[in-house]
Amino acid sequence: MSARTRLHLRRLCLPRPAVRPGLPRRTVRLRLTLLYGGLFLISGTGLLIITYVLVAHRFPTIMTVQGKAVPHAGARIAVGTVTSGPGCAGGQPPGSPAQLARCARLAQLGAARQQAAVMNQLLTQSGVALAIMSVISIGLGWLVAGRALRPLRTITAAARRISATSLHERLALAGPDDELKELGDTFDGLLGRLEASFGAQRQFVANASHELRTPLARQRTVIEVALADPEPTVASLSEACRRALAAGEQQEQLIEALLTLARSQRGLDRREPLELAAIVETVVRLRLPEAERRGLSVRAELGTGPVLGDARLAERLAANLLDNALRHNVPGGWVRVMTGNRTGHAVLSVTNTGPVIAPAEVGRLLEPFQRLGADRTGRDGLGLGMSIVLAIADAHHARLRARARAAGGLDIQVRFPACPAARSGVTALQPPLA
């Protein structure tokens, strides 16, 4: 026998995989239909059993013998009429007690047979009715389940259809205020948040590109002018290099600010105990020379404020708040920095003088690349400081409140979540700065 023949026989001996018949997909509608049908069948069967027992125990028990009602001590039986005759005489004198007893036994037997026949007929007819109604209930359950799940099909179709270019679409489900409508409204809310997020992301990318284009164009112009000079000197080339380096430094600052903003918006991976007063004190001391150069007075009232969070981001938050207060101020103005613990919450407050800001415009300062007024349109700052502050506050689950002062300037307060002072692990701060 050749190897090919043996291989062919071996293949014939292998069991063939069983072919499973095509079964309907176990959808939610099918499961609900089977559930409805099963509940109806169980309820109908219970109703049939209860009805059968009640009818069996409540069957009529009146029986007459020769036109007179005769009480029967046995179980409840069907109505029977017994008269004297050959069938029940049994060799006894007509009307004798023995004859009446025999006739009663015969009537009891006949009534019991009649009762059994009636009960069997009741059981058969009720079973047929139950089977018919079970089939009808399955059909009705299929229709009802389909109608109840119609909003889910609408949501599924919308989820498949909607993309980044069609986030403006909404389900707007109508009907009673039930769980399905609540799900539809939640889905609409999710689409709204996604639309706002995508819009903010596009706007942010456009603003970032615009902000980066300015230093890049300045740097390129400086280099092109230096190269086009027919008689360049060492001094002119050095000045061009310094200006190019300044433009590059501005680009680095902007990129660093963008990275900080992205990191803040991502959230915190781990939290460690911090002392807010110690962080703010370091930030204030580093910026005192700039405040003196601008002719501004700084007063710090730093009390203990334990916080759970990221030290670098918390320091950046305080630095951006203080930089904003120093840069957008007026000659001879002041800045007041306060930290403390209020009802278990660490609070950082930065108040400063400055130009008058309309209360309705304060919210714009928290958006990326937004500047207000003529003094905020210059290049003193990148337009990301306050948006970074808001992102860091959100990452720490802190509450940021910005309010415009009637006399000019801002009053900004950051309220951190409660944190026991015992867990801070950092000692209190030195006396307030002057």
C-alpha cells in the first residue's frame, strides 16, 4: 500500500467536524421575548392549577332521592337525582332505608364520574387555551420588546454614524422621562462635551501655530537680513545671532508652556503631601527682584496649608499667578499673596492692582492665548499662564475663583481639597515676608 493510499485512508477515518445548525443571534430583543413568554407561561400554569383546585373543592353537593334532598356526608360531588327503581332496589322493599342507602351510593359513584369528566374537560380546555395564549404572548412580547428597544437602536445607529466631523448631531429622543430617554440625554451630553473638546483642541492648535509662527518668522527674517548684508561686520553678525537666540528662547518658553499645559490636563499619576506655604514662599522670594524693578510692593501672609498633589505643578501654579500679577499691574501698585487653611481646605489667594477689567471678560483670561486690553496685547507673556493655572487646579481637583476688582486688577483664589495637616509631613513656614 502506497503512502498516498494510507494517507487517504487515514483522512477517511478522521471524525468530521460537526456542523452546527444556524441559530439566531441571542439579541436583547430575543432574550426579552423569551423572558416575557416564560413569565406568562409560568403565571398561566399557576393560574390553571389554582383554578383546578378551587373548582374541584367547590363542586355542587346537592342530591335528591325520590324528589327529596338527601344530605350526603362524603366529599363535595356533582348534582345527582336518584329515584327508586329496579336499578337501586337490590331486592329491598321500595322506600326502605337499605334501598335509599344503595341508591345514594350509586348516585355518589355517578356524580364522582361526572365530576372527573368535567374536571378533565376543564383541564384539557384550559391547557389548550394556555398554549394558544403562550404563543400569542411570545408574539406580543416580540413586538413590545422591539418597541421598547427602539431608542437603543437609534443610539447605536447614531454612534456608528457620528464622527469627528458630525459631532453637532443629537438624538433628541422623545417620549416619557424614563431610563432610555435618560440614556439618550446622557449620550447627547457626551456628544456636546466631545464637540466642545474637539473645538477647543482645534482652536488651541490654531492658536499655538499662530504663536509659534511669530518667533519663527522673526528668527528667519533676522538670519536673512544678516546673510543679505553685502558687507557684514562682526558686530552686525553678533547682533543678528543675539536676536535669533532671543527668538529661539521665546520658542522654547512657548513649547515648555504647552507641554506643562498638556501635562496638567492629563491629570496626576501620583500625589504626595506638600506644604503650600513653603512652595509659595520660594516663588515669592525668587520674584522679589522683578517686583522691585517694576516698582511694585509685595506682601505675603503665608499660613500652613497642607495639600496632596504634584510639587512641580503646584509651584508652577503659584509662579504663574504671581507672574500674572506682576506683569499686568500699574506703576506703584501692589501684590498680596496669602495662604492658609480654611475649614480644612488649603487656600492660595493672589490679589493685585492693575487696569480695570470688565467682570464679563475675566473668563476669557483662563482660555489659552487670550489677552485683554492694550497692556495685554504686548509680548510680555505667552497668553498661556492663566490657562495653565486652571489646568493645574483641575488636576488637583481644586476650585479656582477669579474676580475683577472694582478699583482694577484681579483677585484670584485657589481652594484645594481637604487634607489633614498631620499628613503633610512638612513643618510650618517662617514669619510672613514684608
